[in-house]
Amino acid sequence: DGGITQSPKYLFRKEGQNVTLSCEQNLNHDAMYWYRQDPGQGLRLIYYSQIVNDFQKGDIAEGYSVSREKKESFPLTVTSAQKNPTAFYLCASSIRVWRTGKKLNTEAFFGQGTRLTVV
Amino acid sequence: AQSVSQHNHHVILSEAASLELGCNYSYGGTVNLFWYVQYPGQHLQLLLKYFSGDPLVKGIKGFEAEFIKSKFSFNLRKPSVQWSDTAEYFCAVNAEAPGRRALTFGSGTRLQVQP
């Protein structure tokens, strides 16, 4: 089955510790994304990557880091610098297609999410 | 910068009532528009999308949305809701703007359908 796998589903972290959330996709998608979901705030973009070895900051990148060494993997590290890390984290991917002379992102496919709680 | 507004944060309807959820975006160029749904305990799923062509798009489970370019809107509709439509609904925009290559989401609308 093709899809996006996020692990773990639940994660507890002590204050001051870094933690890495895993995201793997076998859809052969070029682009991958990390979003954070908080009640009443929708999904906010943390980082995104259009191709391997390249990534861009989203709207709330502070306190987070990513890497994109392989097409199928886009891990997110929540560092101790993130002031309010308790949240639901969603990974997504999308394919890019040529349309009207430009390469465009199609719809994003989402993983099941990781709920991170800082204790 | 692009932004998406969903004005209804929490909607409560009775079964068989009609639904319309508002979505407005702020970007003057070419946009791709999406509605996603998140059922309790499940991952985000695509309901429908608009890229070009007919501004009235039909999605899964009887949902449809209309793109009105002059109003920067992409409202979601369903003529008759069911209890199983209880979920959170997110509007999203992908504007092909320089430096921005990712979906921007609205804050979501929680729909509660009472039997």
C-alpha cells in the first residue's frame, strides 16, 4: 500500500530535550511538508521541501529543523528552543506536475500524525 | 503573503439541513483551491479540488464547492448533511507565488450534525 507513515503516533518529551519525528512516503512524491495543528488555528506550515537536499522555512520554523537526504524521508526535529512544542504534527507530500509551462504542486496527501506532549 | 479565512469556526446542524461553509483567500494571482476533511481520529482527506475549468467542482460524499474569482471565495456546500459528516473541514490554497510552494490552510470549521 502506498502512503505516508509517521512515527511514533504518540510521543512524550521532557522539557529541554530534542526529539525527532519520522515521516516516510513511498508515493514517489517530490515535495514533502511538515505542519503543526493546534485547536482553532488550523494547520500551520513549519518546513517544506520540493526536492532532495533542499528545504525552505514555513511560517513557524523557529525551534524546528529538518533534513531531506532521501526522497522518501523528511524527519522533523523539535528542538529545546521551541517554546511551545506540545501539538499535533502532520507530515504531507505532493507530486509536482507541469501545467501552463510551470511545475505546480498537486494536492497534498497526509500521514496519520504524531501527537507530541512535553512533560 | 497568501492567507485563507474560514469565518465559521463551529457549525451545528440537524440532519438533512443544507450546509455552506465559507472560505476566502487573499492572493491575486493563479491559485489552486482545496477542501480537506478530518473525521474524528482520522487523518486529513481531500474532499475536492479546483485547478482550472468549471468553477463548480464536485467532490466525494455529495460535497461541492464553487470558485468565485471576483470574490476570492471557494465555499463548500452540501444540500443535505448526515450525522456522519460530523468532522472538521479545512480550506486550503496553493498560490503559485515566488518563494511559496506549499499549501496555506484556514483555521478550520468544526461541523457537528445532530441526529
